[in-house]
Amino acid sequence: MNKTIIVSNRLPVKIVEENNGLSFTPSEGGLATGLGSIYKEGNNIWIGWPGVDIQKEEEQQFVTDELKSLNLIPVFLSKEEIKRYYEGFSNEVLWPIFHYLSTYANYNYQNWLSYVQVNQKFADIILRELNPGDTVWVHDYQLLLVPGLIRLQQPEVSIAFFNHIPFPSQELFRLIPWRKELLRGMLGADLLGFHTFDDVRHFLSAATHLLPVHADANRLRVDNRIVLAEPFPMGMDSEKFSKLGSDPEVLAHIQNFKQNFDGKKIILSIDRLDYSKGIIQRLNAFELLLSKNPEYIEQIILYMIVVPSRDTVPQYRKLKDEIDRLVGRINARFRTFEWHPIAYFYHGYPIEIISALYNVADVCLVTPMRDGMNLVSKEYVASRNDNTGVLVLSEMAGASKELNDALLVNPNNISEIRKALVTALNMPRPEMEERMKAMRAVVFKFNIKHWVKIFMNRLQHVKQMQKDSMANLVKSSIRAAIQERYKAAQNRLLLFDYDGTLVGFKKEIDEASPDAALYDLLDSFVADEKNTLVIISGRKHITLEQWFGTKSYALIAEHGAWKKDRGGEWEQLPGLSTNWKSEVQKLMEDYTDKTPGSFIEEKSYSLAWHYRKVQKGLGSLRANELMDNLQYHLNTYGLKMLDGDKVVEVKNADVNKGRATLNLLHDTDYDFILAIGDDRTDEDTFKALPEKAISIKVGSNVSAAKYYLEDQEEVRDLLSSLVEK
């Protein structure tokens, strides 16, 4: 029976030493809640670090046995590994870079080596448990290398990855010395999930700029495998927080809070200690509110909880000291005999107290500088069963893309935060209820279980998409079937691409002229009156005329802009414009100037930027940059861009091999159609063909074609077998 293996840095369990033994308590975190529906079922498992340093073999065995009954499998890490892999690389490189705070990054090579070793340790345990047909779902930035390590050993397995923190722009991501290794690790997954579309966009930009991979919208082609990157905004357990509002213990806490604050309006702030949370700016905004709006003195309370985190790290310790000083200063400046403006607590609280605070807070103030999602905002909304309360939310939090009925603010603009607080404190109840109802509808529909469901469904869809796009190798049995159909047919259409299909690629494009053997082979086809042979190429019509003008072949040049029927004259597609050429050519020239070996080929209705002679790797990177910059021109002039084999071509959108193919099929009913091509432009041909046609992709098995061959030598061999007497 196939199983799902969930992998994260931490297991969803708390292990505490007590009474000379260990106790095991399930975690209450959002991820643990959502994935509970998966890992607790059947033979599914969750792999991760148990959260404690256990080095003795007998103790490790005891913990392993205890966790096995919970469907959990531990990865034991030493203190040194936690220090270097987790506290070092994960939290001193990835965390600050991914949260746009690059000045806090510490690029320590030993920490990187530890990160690699620990990711390998995770991968080894996954591979030990992995069987054919299983699914692996890896979570978060601590394990970016794991998908790639699994893929190396198990190429066919289903692998998903979800990044729970923001993904930075490629300009920031490329600061990491080991950026390519991290991207290759992530691209081992079939499906990459992020909280927002911006994160997806940044990831795609980083992957295509730093690696020789191609992207079509959110679809990447990696080693002849389709990889999808998509946004999946994470939900939370909305029902749980809603029901907590009627829990007797929570109700008792609510009553205590109301008595203690005696009718004052409460502004709630809950964060883990971190420089990405915008705590300092929030305090400055609150101070500005009290100084500019003295009418709120003794009328409001900022109830601020900061949960301890990494306070041994110098930057975090400094942040804690700064928060302490700022709270002390504000309280000293504005307090009265019976009132302190800020109730500040530096420790965690049980969920019952948090729930009570969500229920009594008039305003929830959530203003991180950067946040993948931020579930505090969603928990507050889910808790407001009476539809009251106002959420002031940073536009830099992933949640802002869904909760757009909150008062959205720029977390760096303390004046804007102050104005939002004034608006929140004075909001009429009807408006408050209207906004809260809209946000609650979102939070309850897109809850944690919905998130898990749509993610896993999408993974299945990706695997099916990969399967559907995989052409079959032309084995001896398929070859024999093609030969039989060819012999039995009375009216055949043969559609052949040229470069990469009938001849190999040359560094100089004019060197790829036909050889005597190719002429003989093609002539053998046209000698049979049952055959219509068409060479359909991106080459200039002048070039095809030089090579094949005296032959009895039909020719289609420049992807369909020009055509010549057998024995006829060249005709061009009517209504095409070249007004766009000068601007696009100037842009291509800029890239030619900075990319040695590249050159521009001008055709009647297209421009092609070739990089077949450019240093390996550099050409792909420059091509991706060029394609990014061409997007504006495509929209303005109605153009289409072709990402071909070592060429980027821009042409009129009306010109493509698919349209040219449909024109060929329009008047004649062929009983045998064979189409062979090698690059992305030929995909249009394959898609235009009827179901009965035989389509063959050269060099790749990811294609709309039914079959594939390895290279042009195999193409010639197959074609020779068809015309043999």
C-alpha cells in the first residue's frame, strides 16, 4: 500500500524530560493540525528531528519505539549539527536573506557543510522508508536540498516541497554563495508550493536566471521533467479557534481581562521575537498615536506579547533590549497614576489565554516587515464569532493577499499605522461587521484542511501531467508498426523539421547544409507518388531555396511566414507587419554586446538571437534575461516569443508551425501522417495534428508528440527503414 512521507525539521511532538524519563506530547501548531489528517492515517509517516539532543544508543532506540506508535520517525541530530545546520546556516543565512535583511546574513562555510550533511541525513532516512509509488512532502527552508537528494536515488518518486517563509527576489537570493545548489535541491520536487504569487514569481526568476532551465508561465522544464511552482496560501484550524470562544476556561479568562481593563479598548500584538516582525516600528507608531492623539490617553491599552526566540543570538538579544527600552520609555512618558499604556509580556501563553485575548481585543495589530503568511491574523478573525473587532495588517504579510478587508498598512510607515489605529478605534459597528464577515468567510473556507487537500490534489495532477507529456521511445515494436502503416497507406504526408532533426547543430548556422546522403534519402520519399514531403523550418526562405529549390519538396520557411508548394513559387503570409523590428533588434543587440559568441539572425518577419556558440551556461542565463525584457514588446506589438534550442526568436503572433500545418491539412485527407521535430516550435505542429498522426520528438521525451528518438542519426535510420525496398 502506497504511503505519504511528510518531512520537516521538527516532528509534531514535544519531548520533555521529567521524573528521570521522557514524556511525549503532540504539538498544537498549525502545520501539525493540518497534516494530522495525513500522517496519522494508515502507514503514512512523519520524519523529523524530535527537538532534544539524544546521543545514547539505548535512549535513541527508546524514543524511536515510542514515536513509532504515533507514526513518527526521528532524525537524531547532535548539538553541533543543530548549532551549525539550524542556528547557523538556516537561521543566519536563509532566514535573513529570505526576509530581505541581507545585512544580518553570516556566510560561514562550515555551517554550509553541516547544512549539506544534515540534509543528506534526512534524505538517507527517507530513502530507507521509501517504496515505489510513495509520495514525499518536504517542508520549509531548513531542508531545501532534500528533494534533489531523493530525486537522485529515486527518479520516479512523487516529491512535493512547500516553503513556509517568503522567497526573496532573485537579486537578493543570488547573494547566497551556494544559491545554485539550493535551487537544484528545490527543483528535485515535482510541485513547489509557496504562500503567495509574488513568492512564485521570485522563485521562477531565480531559477531561470541562475540555472539553465526554462519556464513557461509557472511551468519549469528540468531534465526532461515538468516541475510546477504555484501559490497555496496556508490556512489554519478556524473551527478550533471559533469553538474555543465558548470553552469555560476561555470564558473565565475573558471575564478577568474585561474586569482588569475596565472598559478600555485593547490593541493586541502577538509575535515571536524576530527582527522580521516589525515590533520596533509598531511601538513607534503607538507612541506617535499617543502624542498626536492625546484623547486616547487612559482610553486604550497595547497588550503586547513577545514569545522568546533565539535570544542567545546577538541580533535577537539586541532586539530584545531595544524593545525593553522602548516599552519602558513609552510607559514612563505617558503613564498616569492608574494607567500604563503598554502591557508587555515576554513569554509564551497557553492557547486558552491567547483565545481569550483574541476575543476581548478591539484591534489586532499585525505589522511584520516580511512574513510568509502570518497565522495570528487568521486566528484573530476565526475567533471573532460576533463579527466585531478590526484587523490592522501589514501588506508585507502573505495573509494580506487574502484578508483584504483588513486595514492594510506599510509596516515602515508609522504615520500610516497611527492613522489605521485611529480608523480602527472609531470604526462604526456596521462597517466593522461587514469587514469581519468577509474575512471570516475566507478563513473558514480556505482552512488548513482545504490547503492540504488542494495541495495533494495538485501534486497528483502534476504527476499525471508529467505522464501525459512523456513520449514513448521508438522501440523495435513501435518502429515495425510505423513501417506497416507506411506500407499500407495510399496518401502520405511527411512533415520534417530541419535543424536538429534531419541534420545536427553546427556552431555556424550556415554550415548545417544538407549532405549527399540526406538528399538521397529525401529524394527516395518524393520518388513515390503516394508521398507529399514538406520541410517545415525556422530557416530563412532564401536559405531553403538555395538548398532545396530544385527539389520536388514543399517548403515552409520562417515557421510559416513563407511557403512554397511542390514546383511552385514562394508565397508569404499576408497582413504581417515589421514595425516592431527596430526596437526588438536594439534590445537583442544590447545582449549580443555583452554575450561573446551570440549573434542576431534577421528573417522576413522574425528576429532570432542565437547563443549556440556562447560559453555553456552563460547562454541560457542571458537568454532568460532577454526573454524577461522582451515581455513588454510582445504585449505592445502582438508578437510571440519562441524559446528554441539555443535560440530566442521573436515573430508575429500569427506565424507558427501549427497554423502552417493546419493549412496543409485543410484540403487533403491523408491516411498516413508522420511529423518529426526537435524543439519547442515543433510542439505547435504536434498539437495541430489529428489523433491518427504519428508524431516524433527528437532528443526529449517531454512533448506533445507520441514518440521520441534520441538524435538525428536515429531519425535518418528510421526514415531509411521506411523507403527500403
